[in-house]
Amino acid sequence: MNFTHPPVLIVGAGPVGLVAALTLLQNGIPVRIIDKDPIPRIGQRGSLYWPRSLELFNFLNVPEVNNLGNPALPIHTYKSGTLEPLTEHRPFKTSMEPNPAVPFNNLRLMGQQLLDAILKGHLEKFSCSVEMGTELCSFEQSDEGVTAVLAKNGISETFNTKWMIGADGAKGVVRKQLGLTFFGSTRDGDQILTGDIRFKSDGFDRMHFHRFGNFAERGVLLQPANEVGEDGWQFFIFGPDLDMTKLAQSEELVFEVITSLIPTKITFNKVVWMSPFRANIRMVNKLSEGRVFVAGDAAHVHSPLGGQGLNSGVQDAFNLGWKLALVEKGLADKSLLETYTAERLPVISELLEITTSILNKAIAGATSLTQNNKLFMLGINCRFSNIVLDEFVPPVEGRPINAYGVHDEGHLEAGDRAPDAPNMLQVGRGESDAMTLFSLYKPWYHTVLVFAPSLADASPILGALEAWDKSVVRSAVVLPSSASAKDFAAPAELVFVDQEDYAYSAYLVEAGKTKVFVIRPDGVVGAIVRGVEGVKKYFSKIFVDA
């Protein structure tokens, strides 16, 4: 097979496909990304971003999601047929107590339309743009690569590539042609109509979400959407007696339903977009077949309540991206890609249980849907993965998998999310150059943190790390606050003094001890080991000839 094209074809240019593309591009892997829609999709769609996703966007150097995202607003519910507030509540716990180990502790809101535009802007920095109106018709694969048949403006093209990622949604081509199962259930009775609408009313403010009616009978939830316009709202209409498919075909019918539920004068402008949704709760049996992968809605669909869908899809893409990059560079064996399914499928299985539980509570009439800290996604882990290594936690036969986990600051194992730590003073630099650990973590290399009482204690480990390619392995020594930066000459490796002992606290390292953490490109603790042999053993799981 003659490859004259980018080695990776990404099908679907929503957030999942765009994150996959950006992760690969930052790893130096060219991509081609296509989308069958001729123009970019409009609308808010998935708009909730939880702290773990904000961390991943930070690693990808996409700060706009946190900086431009809006805080979650409380919801006003009303007495039936009136504008008299019944309750004011937050349906989800939207923030955590400030913590140096968790720099992003708030839920943020941003419409998907804006997110897509932001991510496309970052792709352009790598001279990559989405090919709109380009559809995947079919594909075949062999041991060497993938042959895809594409179509644009009625013109067919045969495209040879090495790898393909399907981020083309639940109705997409990739999963279906791979023949992956999509087991689960469809709950036809649980339907909503969602979209963006523009209207004006003096009856209620834009400082709250507003809910009239309820899930069990008929109701509407309105969320201010300034990205749509100063009169913009994202709406969710629900009611078992409503024909959502018919409703979605008529702007006038939508106006009538909203008017019937809200007892105040409303001046309608237009419906920007709308789409019916029915509760599909499904997932694939595996996330890849040969050289083709699926991610996001192409691999799993579920209730939007809980705001986990887009977030989990982005995390799929990030997990796959760094692994595929190492394999394409020839630095890792193809078997590394099997861990994409092994690590993400247990997470998705638990995700479906969580979002289905929230849906059931909403249908039953619950006002406050959940205060579940799992939704922050900080406890998601791959402790069970065969490529993580922990010399301090002995393996337990038959240990149950708790992939979604619960964020526990008093416990840290290989496979967990790596904590942050601020106010790290880099030796040889001024105090103005104090950094965070998160500023070290990037999608294109492993970061080896050597916690040691002194540089002399860290030297053997630093010496061993010289064997690995500096473009994919970076090291940093973390010294305790008792060490003085004045005592050191500027070393070749990064050396930090943990001025406030935030890192020692977050990583649970005792003063005077040497402990090594290998942080994967996706911000996961790949290894917790005692020294050189442990580092070598971990990298033997990742790299060829390690």
C-alpha cells in the first residue's frame, strides 16, 4: 500500500474528533479530518465541562474552555400556572472547595458551537483544517493500512491511510461497518426536544435556569445562551404526551408549547435549531478493530443528564491520541493500542449506570438530581490496566474495578489522575518563575517526577533516564521545602523546590524519602516506583527496546 497522505484519517469533526486531531498534531502526527456536513453545526448541544475535562484542555493548551466558559446557574422552578418561584436550587454540585491539587474546581458552561470554533482555531496553528462536506462511504483494512472511499460534491475519492478514528456519532458509518455490537436499550417513552431559541420576555431573568412544569407530565427547561444572542436560550421540552418528532418539524408548535407552559408575555424571534432526543443507553463491545477506532458517541450513548457525554468522548480521544502517536512513530508496539479499549470501556460502563440513574430520578420527579462527586470525573482511573505499575500497592486477585472512582486526596495509586501542585520554584530561576506541576504535563511526553531529599539521591534515576528519547520522556526533580535553592548550581535537568510542600502532600511523599512517579501524556499516574528498576520496568510496558 502506497501512503502519500497523512497517516491518520479522522471521521467526524465534533469535539471528540477535533480533540483527537489536536492531540495527534501536538505529537507531530499529521492528520486528515473530515465531516460530512457541508457547513459547521450550530447550537449549544453538549455544554457542560467538568473539572477533569478542563484539566485535559489545559494540557492541550486550550485555556479558552475554562476562561470563556460560564459558571452554572441555579434553577428556578415555579408553581403551576404562575411566575411565583417554588424553589431555587442547583441540580448538581457545581464546585469543590479550593484545593492546590485541583486547580479547576468548577463546572463550566460553553456551547458546542463555540468549542468547535476554538478547537478548529488551534488546528489551524498546525496548518490543519476540517474538510467539510466530505463523507466516508466505505472502507477496507489490512495489516498495513486502511483504504477509505470518500465522497465530496458527488466526486468519489479513494484514500489510503494507516489508521482511522471514527468520531462520527451514534449514527455514523465507522462503527456499523466495523461490525461492533451496540448493546443496550432504547426507551421510546423517555423523549425530549432540545435546541436553541430566541425570544424576549420580561417575566423572568437571565441569571437563572428556569423550569416550568416537570418531567413526569409536561414541562420546559430554559438555559440562558448568550452565544446564541442576547435573547438566546437553550431549551429542553419534555412530556410523555408530546410527539417530539412532529414537534421538531414545526417552529410554530414549539412556540405554542412554550407559551402554554409559561404564563407571561413572550415575543418569539425564531428557533435556531432543534432536534428530538430519546433515551438510548448503549455501548460497544470494544473500541477498535484492527487499525480502526471509535470514540465518543460512535462508541457509547446515554442520557444527557449529568453532562458526562461530551466529557467522556474528549477523554476517549485523549487516551487514544498519545498511544497512537507513539505507535506511529515506531516507539511503541501496536499492542499498546489494545489498552485503549481495556482502559476506557470499564469507565464507559460505569458512566452509563450513573447517567441512567440520574435520568430515572428526574423522571420520578426529583428536584435536586444529584450531588454525586463522581460527576467531577476526578476519580476516573485505570488502576486495573496492565500498563500501569505500582510498587507500593500489591496486586489483589479478583480486585473489583471501580473505574469511575471517587476523588480521594488521602490515597493515590498508579492509574489515578495526577494531582497538581502550585508554587514550585525552579532552581536557577527567580521567584517570579514559580510553576505548577500541571505546567509540565503535555500530550507528547511522559514526565518523570523524582521526589528526593537531594540531587545526589536523584542522580542514579536521572542517569537511567538518559536512555530514553528526550522528545517523549522528560524528567524533573522535586525537592522538599527544607532544601534551599541557593545551594544548587543550575542543573541540566529540571529541578524544583516544593516551597509550600503542596506536591509532597498531594503525592503523599514522606520527607527524606525517594519516590518516583511517571506521569503519562494524558495526566494519569502511569507508575509509582522506588527507583531505577521500577522506571525501567514501567517503560518496558510502553516503549519497544526499553
